[in-house]
Amino acid sequence: MRPSIDQASLMAWFAEHQRNLPWRNTSDPWAILLSEILLQQTQVSRGIVFWQRLYSRYPTVEEMASSTEEEVLHLWQGAGYYSRARRLFQLSKRVCENSENGGFEGVLPTDSKTLQTLPGIGPYTAAAVASIAHGEAVACVDGNIRRVMARQTADENPSPNLVQDWADRSLWKADAGNWNQALMELGATLCMPKRPNCAQCPIQSSCLGMAEPIRYPAPKVRSKKRVDLMCILRLDTNGLPELVQRGSTGILEGMWGPEMGESLDVAALSYLGEVHHVLSHRDMHIRVWKGTVETGVDPKSVPLSSLDMKILRLGGVFDA
Ligand code: SF4
């Protein structure tokens, strides 16, 4: 029989060693939801900056719902994965709808099942918010927990069902919010991918993979997809660029930037150079040409992605 996790040790370790993150000093479900959405694809140090920016501008879900998508995108500028910002804005609108229209009268749902009906909320975020803000006895599974599980059970390639099953069985139901956070904190600060600090680990007594932890889980072979695009940076006589809002799909959805596409007519234009931008699943190569436009746009007035800022810098719009 597998040794069971020493739950009390993990909880005691978490109480003593957890990082002081601003959303841990509140029980406000909206603040917690903002942090969980931001941390999905943003490092904690950067997540803190964006969380403070968003939470101080939108201390309640109603404040965001009465704002505009463009303002939310502007505040999100630099955090990447802009679809998250758009879904978050849609979520705020939906929560603030009347109940006859399928809304929640300005109050975030409290249970994980209902939370999952909101835009942008998947099983992980729903479980995290419901357990941390409301104590629902539901287990979270994220990348950190998958790694801890793989090492605890010495499983090189655990299936999503096995990881969820392990998380469900391990859950300390009496304090699910802190339990979920403790496991994630362990994965983030001790059971790290490359150099796990097993000597300090409060649950080493149940760890079957401790002798060779970096074997677990086996690394996923995920090659980045190369994306080649063309871009025309048109400037007016004051050096202001033409900027257009992108459509509602794709990685730059809703953000503003110079015209970009797979095939553009650049026959009469001068070539500026190439911008290289790496995302988690994409290796983007943007060849940029320079053109003219009668009246440009102040780039500070619209939300821009990091990629678009690189293109504008190449054209001398921003200082490098
Ligand atoms: S003993 Fe090491 S490998 Fe096992 S859970 Fe703890 S830190 Fe991870």
C-alpha cells in the first residue's frame, strides 16, 4: 500500500513558509479570482504587478463591468494572452446581469460548478476560487500539483484522470483552500522542476520518487510552432503610427497594432527588418515594411501587445 501524505506536516510547513502574496491577505472572492486568472500564464512576480494594477482600478466586479473592454485590455498590456482579459471583462458583465438574463446580480457565484459556467473559468480556476474563498472541499490540479503527484507516486507520465484522482484523495477537506495552496506552494518553492529541495520537504516520507525526482514527470516534448507574418508599419509626418484593432480571435485578439497578415502587398515599400517574439507555443517571426499614412494614432492611447511594441520600436516610434 502506498504511504499516505503527512497532511499535518504540509499544512504546518505552509503556515510557516508561504510567500506573502497580496491576494493571500484577503478573502474577497473577486481579488482571488483576479489572481488566479492572472497567474495562469504569468509569473508570480509579474502577476503581483498586474494584480495590483487591476484590483486598484477595479476593486469590485461591478467596477469592471461598468468599464470598457478597451480599458481592461489597456491595463492588461504587457501581461500577454490577451484573450484572458477579454474573457474577464465578459465575466464581469455576465456576473452583473440581472438573474432573468442569466446573470448573478453583481455577486460572484460561490460554488465551483456554477463558477465554471462563467467566461474564461475552467475547472482549475473554479476549484481554486471556490476552495480558497469559500472553503468548498474541491481539489485543484495545476502544473505544480501534477509534478508533486508524479514524484510522490513515481509516475513518469500520469494521465489527467490519475492526477485528479490523487488530488481528490489527498485533499484535506476541512481546509481545502489552504490545502490546495499548500500543495501548489510546495510545487512552486520546494518541488521545483529542476532542483527539488527534498531535504526541506514536509512530505518526503510518502515520496516514492525522491531518489530520482527529476525523472518525474517525464518532460513533455512540445515543439514551438514557427509562425511567419508580414507587417506594414505606416507612419504619419509626426511619426505617429497607423494602428488597427485586431479581430476577436487569435493570440492578439482585441489588441491594437500595425497591419499584420500572412500575405500583404509590400511591393512599393521599404523593408525595415524582422522582429522575433517567442510565446509558450509559438516562435513568431514578423517581417516589417515601412509605409506612410495621413494621420496616425498616439500609441499610448490604445492597448498594445509586447509584440506590437517591439514592432513600433523597430520603426523608431518608441525609444528602444
Ligand atoms: S520529497 Fe522531493 S520530490 Fe518528493 S515531493 Fe518532496 S520535494 Fe518533491
